[in-house]
Amino acid sequence: MNNTASLLVLLFLAVTYVQSAYDKLFAWKENVSWLQEHFAKTILKNYVPYSLVILVVFELITSVLTLAGCVELLLTGGKAFGLYGAVFSCICLLLMLVGQRLAKDYEGAKTIAIYYVPSVLAVWWLS
């Protein structure tokens, strides 16, 4: 198997986004409450629930695409679904990064940057 690194990164992204979307969906009120406080002094303060819906939709799309990418890579060696999943992962992380920077949460922004590296690597490897 010559796609081991790609498969492992896709699995990493799949686990990350499945868990993240699950947490947001099943602890919705707690997440909205925390995020409203987090973004209270930003231009996002009145848009937290809407922003969270958008982020969850992107995370769910990323989850499906990265999981499908794993299956496709294993069964056919194809890379299309994995590439799309990695691109959506980058989009999710950029959305989160904008939010963290607006909230002036620089530690949170650093954490997002750490996740961005494997996402970009996956885009590169699967392109």
C-alpha cells in the first residue's frame, strides 16, 4: 500500500470532525452559550447560532468526505473524496481561525494552526 500516509491523515481528520460535529450537535445549548460569551466583544456576537450552524454543516460534510476518502483509497486507490474532504477541512479551520482571531484568542488560533498542517498535507498528497 503506497497511500498509507494519506490514509492515516484522512482517518485523523475524520475522527476530529466526527467528534467535533457530534459534540456541537449533542451539546448545542452549552456550545452556543459558551460561544456567545467568547464572541461577546466581536462582530459575531449577534450571529453565534447561525455561525455555529454553518460550521457544523461544514464539519459534517468534511466528516462524510474524509470517511468516504478512506474507503475510496482502500478499495480503488482513488483520491477524489479524500481530496475534497481535506479541502473542506481547510475551509473549516480557516472559518474557526477567523473566529479565534476576532475574539483575540491567540492560544485557540495556535491550536487551529496545528490542525491546519495535516489538512494542507492531505490536500497536497491527494492532489
